[in-house]
Amino acid sequence: MIDTHGAIRSFSDMIPHRTGPITQTYSVNNITLCVHHWAAPEGDQPPLIFAHATGFHGRVFDAIIEQFPAHPAYSVDLRGHGQSGGGPISDWRLAASDIAGFLAAAGITGAIGIGHSMGAHALMQAAADHPGLFTRLVLFDPVIFAPAFYASPEPLFSADNPHPAIRRKRDFVSPEAMIERFAARDPYRLFDRRVFVDYCRHGLVPAPSGEGFELACAPEVEASVYASSRSNGAILDAARTVDIPVLVVRAQATGMGDFKSSPTWPDLAKILPQGTDLHRPDRTHFHPLEDPADAARIIAEWIG
């Protein structure tokens, strides 16, 4: 953008200041679900509901949410993540049920859902189960696989062969120690610096011993999400019933099976009644964390 004096101004320079969130808790499905709420001026803008990826938490969206000061915004810590309760996850539909339960408790309908990875899967399922909760969805690289993936009854991992995430380092002296340890490592080195620091600062909780900190998403919880990735084989049938505008933003598909490659079925948008596919081969699976300004632009254009 260019102002009247000819100076180039960025999109973020045009955004009024937005105060930080208030953290609220809801009793849902026998757990305490934590939700971070950004208030907005009185108006008719629909609320934005954010759902994060496996191993992260709701505050990784701060840099994006700040771009939408006119919209009330809610970013959920999924069960077992952030400040929410709940242990290992055996069925991905639980995350969808938790989100729907929070929205019902808060009296929210007609929202715009914005999800990333497993959080995008959960929003799709919640929209299918509860028509009217959402009017639009923006799904960044949803973990919704091709039909063949769900056809196999065999779990990907087991107690005898757990996902490697279970071996993550869980204890840290401080958030600064976590920042120093991960800053140069994949995939964290790809993240926008602000987002990376938010991930570390809000991704730790005080250790039960009273000394130091530990990961808010325990390694066994993260590993359980990957182990149960075939638990919701009905997601494709559910997606066919979501008759609202849905934008599927797909990242690069390297075929290497690493965290940076897109897991999204390329034909997902085609089975949605009002689906639109946006392929971004220039981005990895961590698109909203790599470039929150670009993600905010995509969201802004989709919601008008």
C-alpha cells in the first residue's frame, strides 16, 4: 500500500493496535478446555474460531489474529495441548466434539472457522456434525488423507512401536532455553520469528516438581495423535455434507513423508459442496506459522 505521501506501507502497518487475549475455560466432555478470547468493538463482524496443529497451542495464531481487530476471535487449546486438560487421544472426533461443546457453551453460531493441520480436520468434522456453527471455513493443509489411507484397519503405531514424537525432550529450564535449543532446527527454523517465540513461551507449563518447565503438550499426547490418525475414517463422508464455502489451502507435497510435506488429499475440495482448492507449492505444511502475514491475507480475501 502507498499513503498520500508516497511512502510504502505494509498491511500490518494499517492495522489498529489490538490488545491481548483473555484466557477462558469451559467444561467440555469431562475436561477443562482452554480458549483464548480477543474481544472486538461492538459490531456485526462474525467471530473467528482458530484450531491449531498437533503439538502446538492456540497462541501460535496471535500474529494472525492481530490482523483482524474488528472480529471477535477465539483460539482453542485442543485437548491435551496448551492449558487444556485431557490425556492421550484415541479418536480425532473428540477434538471436533470439544470445539462444538465450547461453541455451544459460549452461545456462538455463524462463526468463521480457521484451522491448521489436525485442527482443520476437527473443524471440518464439527461443521459436519453441527450445521449452523460455521458460515465459512479456511483450512490450512488439513490432515484429511486420501480414501486409501482410511481403508486399512492397521494402526500406524502401537505401544510396542510408538511414534518418534514420544521421545521429544519435555523438560526445559526456561522458555529461553527452548528457544535456543530449537531455533536452528527443522521445522522451527522455518517459522516466522514472532510465531516461533510465541510457540515456545506459551508452549511450556511449570513442571510438577516446581523446578523449571515442561512441554504443555506431553510427548505421549503428541504421539497418540499420530497413532490415532486413522481413527476418523468417516471424515470424507462428513466433508461431503459441509455445505458452506470452504477454502482448502494445500502446501507442497514432496512425497518424503516428513512433517513439511502436505498430508491433504489433493481432491478434497472437489468433494465439498462449495469447496475451493488453493495449492501453494511454495509453502510447507507449516504455512501459517512460516508466513502469518500471507495466511492473514488469504483469510481476509476469503471472508471478504
